[in-house]
Amino acid sequence: MGDDLEAREAVRDAYQAHYRRLVAALYALTGDHAEAQDLVQEAYARALARPRQFLDVADPEAWLRTVAMNLARTRWRRRRLFDTLVRSGRVARPVESVPGVDPNRVALVAALQQLSQATRETIVLHHLADMSVHEVADALGVPVGTVKARLSRGRAMLATLLSDGEAGAENTPRRRGAQPQAQPPAQPQIQVRQDRPQEVRDAP
């Protein structure tokens, strides 16, 4: 009973400290804000269901992020059948919307969805979750060289996708009599960590 009470306090503290950042990372992975919230909340629920395990973890945020990412991977596998039904025309995919989200972040998330799952996870963990290359390698269970190669390819692909999106917005013709549109928002950039040299090398 004492462990349960202590675990609830630990989860409550972790919720206040990490919830928004975890949702942001899962949103970048899934492209669906509601699903990101659901995944993170499920991770917290599992923490409450395993009080002793959660109390013993050295890094609660990393534990919660790993649980949420594993849940996301499970949903991706199950969604393959749904995607097959959508392509066949038997099921209509609902329109997704995230009210109040900054347009730059929406553009970045949309570009991330065009990367492979492995590359997207690597980019999100390194640039958005602020994990080092070695930490990302440990979290994903891959060699450091693989992480560096994914980061290099991912950044190059994002730069192309974001540039193409901006160019397309600029070249869209206006209807006769329509008012001039405001300039599109500045191209969102992934900030390169400055606390250590940028590591960009292709895998051998």
C-alpha cells in the first residue's frame, strides 16, 4: 500500500514535469495530436500499474517515452490492416485536425510523416527529445553509426520536403479577385544541438 501511494506521488510529479514534452515528441512521431496524448496517458497509466518498477527507474521521462513509443509501434502494426481497407475504398479515413497548433510545427510534423519510421524516431529523439546520439542508439537498440546515418539522411530529406512545401505555397495561383495572401510562415528548422559537435556521417 505504501508503494502504491509513493508511486502515485511519483507519477503525479512526472506528469507535471514531462507530460507536455512527451506529447510533443509523440505528436512528431504519429502526426496525430489526440493519439499522441492517448499514448502518453497510457504510458502514465502503466506506470501506476507497475509501482515498484516505476519507483526504481533512474530516468522516469525516458521510461515513459519508451513505453509510449512501444505502444505507438504496436498501433502502427495493427493499423496496416486498416490502411488496406482505406486503400480498397471500404473505409474512409477521418480528417485529422489539431486546432491552435503553430503552422510551422504542422509543416514539420507533416514532413516527418514522410520519413521512414526508423528515421523519424531517430530525428525526434535526437532533435526534439534532446537525446545524444549514444542515448538514441541505446533507446532504439541500434549501433551509433546507424543513428548518425539516419540523422544525416533524415535532415537532408526534411530540408528537401520543407523547401518543396514552401515553394508550392508560393507558386499556388490565386483566384481572380481574391485578396493577396499573407506570406507563408518561415520554414521550420530543426535546431542542431550546440553542446557538442554535429555528428553527421553515413554508416559504413
